[in-house]
Amino acid sequence: MDLAQDTLPELQPIFTFLNSHSNKLYQEGYFLKLHDLDSRGRPSADRAWTECFAQLVGTVLSLWDAAALDAAGEDGEVLPTFINVSDASIKMIESLPMNGSAGGQLQNVLSISTAANNRYLLHFNSLNSLTQWTAGFRLAMYEHTTLQEAYTGSLIAGKGKMLNNIRTIMERSKFVIDDWARVRFGAGTPWRRCWCVITPPNEKEWAKYQKALKKRDTYDRKVEVPKGDIKFYETKRVTKKTRPIATIKDAFAAYAIYPQSKPLIDQSTLIKLNGQITIHGAKDVTTEGFLFVMPEVHPAVSGFEMMLRWLFPVWDIFALYGRPNRLIADSLDQRGLMFAMPRDRRYGYLDILDVSGLIHTKGSQTWTEQDWRRELKKLTSHRMNSADDTPPQARGRRNTLSLNHGTVRFGNDSSTDTSPSP
């Protein structure tokens, strides 16, 4: 990533952290891999277990065929294959029924669902290895997301003030906002041109909420914020009988995606939204998931401005990041876009052992992605509050993995061999 002299000071730190994250080694070692389902959700044509050496760097998993590495020797070259896990869904499977006449159970398996309907199964030689790799994936995905949120906040801080109508954009959304956008309902699925309708909560409900806020005291229970919804249609001609393609009635994250190149920032409108998504069909199906949105650009309006015209109303109707009041700028506040952005140290407060501890927390097997984000943020907050008590030399050792093939080494010189058993 080019950190040119003309970079706005508000954006310089986040570019440095994004670059560091994309080159950070989270985990490496050997395991067995099976491509279970292909992009159409059907059994893969090549459903055979293959021993691989792998490295998780940033959110990219690089895999080398172990047999090919052995055959190539030290001087040979083996090209890796890649799996992007930035939008993946992962699940630990401690026991998986095996097909065939022998039957039996396969222990210590990790399921990774990626773009479209691809699903991979990774088999490890021990529960410890499975836990460490799962923690590596969780940490890489979590840090990727929090950095994208921080990029969004940095972008607004650095470039928002240059927009003539920024005050209008930042006003609380009181009316329905509708416009065309290209929408992708999940990673790897086709883009669809949709008419997006963002509906704020009823003004009477909002007034009632404001009144309740003034009346409550310290011991009152939390007052629920009224929320609106987003509907996606195939047509602009929406009537009461028009059935939407999808509806979002609650969201827990919405942020801009860094377009991987600084010159593209001004025209990029790419947004990711996580929440409860209902897909309307013969039978409505509501699941926790995500979608990507690219609001269509108007003449003489930058992509950056169009993105903000979409983001602020979405933040308002779902009460995200401090909206519909002021955006939370405090990096210590778990609700804010800039949460966990360090001022005078490298990025990242958690390590593999921290996340491994969460994995072994009772009930974590049933946590949703929203649950995982909440728990990881709570743990990050705890680490941030205790960071001042940690000697500088110890901070430098946290989160560091060696590059020795086949072994994962932590800063305390303990190691765990991740080679699968014969």
C-alpha cells in the first residue's frame, strides 16, 4: 500500500494498520483439507482429503500441497492456492461421521464456508491444533472488520469536512430515502440492481423514546431505541402489494470497504452491512448474514458523498456507532467506529491465546457472529484497559508467530506441532 506524501493526516494511521494487517501471520502449519461443497452448493468434484501446509496471512489462507512440497525439495517451487476468509463463516466440528463401510467418526474438524456456497473441511491432529487455528481465523476476521470500521471513521474525519453539504447529510433521517443501488446478497453471489428503500422509525415512536430517556433514572432498565428497516425491490414502482426481494429490520454493523487502492477511494461506494436479513420467496427465510451495497452515483456527486448519503440514514435507523446522535469518536468506546484504534503502538490488542480462551467458554458453540463480535470487543476493551500495566517489551511479543514451517511458536517459546497424525 502506497503511503504517499499527500495522504490526509486523519488517514495515515489507518493505511499503515491496513497494510500491517494484510501482511500479518496469524497461523501456520499442516492439516488435511477437503473441498466439500462447490460454488453451487453441490458436492465438489474433488472430494478427497489432501495434506497441506498452510499460512493464514491477513484474511488470506495460502495452501501448498504437502506431497508436492516434498517432491519439489528445497530448491523446487510449488504454487499455492488461496482462500479468502474475510467474509467466511466458520464452525468447529469435534466429531464428524465418516462415509464408507468402515464408518466411524472424524475428530477435530473445522468447517469454513466462503464465497458463494463453497465449503471446506479442515482436519487437525488434535483438539489443541483445531482450537488454535479456529482462534487464528476468528482473530484475523475480527481485526479485518474493526479496521474497516476504523477506515470508515477516518474517511469521514479526513474528507467529510470537505463536502459542502456535510451538515445536511449528518442530520437525523426523518423521512424515507430511496434510490438505486447494486446489491450482493452474500459473498460470491451476483450483483443485482435494486431499488433500496430506507424507512426511519415512526416519528411518534421516536418522540416517545426521547420522552422515556428524559424520565428514566440510573436504575431504570435500558430504553429500547425504535428502529426502522431497509427493503430491496426489483422495481422503482413500489406499491403496498409490491413484494420486496429482501428486508433488514435490524443490523449490528454497517461500514465502508477500503477499495485496496487509494486513487479509488473518492469514487468507491462499496458498503458492507451485517444483520438479520429476510429473503422473501415462496417461504420467507430470516437469518443472520451480510450483504454488500454500492449506491449508484449521481451526476456531479462523488462516490464518497453517495456512500455517506446511504450510510448515515442506515446508522440512524439501526442506532449504530452513536447515531442518530453524534458519531462516537472515542477509541475506548466499544460502540464507536474508531474502537481499539491505538495512538502510539501497533494495531491489535488480542492474541491467539486470548481467542482460544473464548472458544472454550461455555456456550460459545452456539454464538452467532454478532455474539462473537460482542465478546471479542469486550475482551479487547479489557486488554486495552490493562495495556498500561504491560511492559513495552512484553507488548512487542504479543500476537507474534514465527515462520518456521509446520510449527506455531508464541512469544513465550512454547510450540505446538500442527502436523496431522499419519
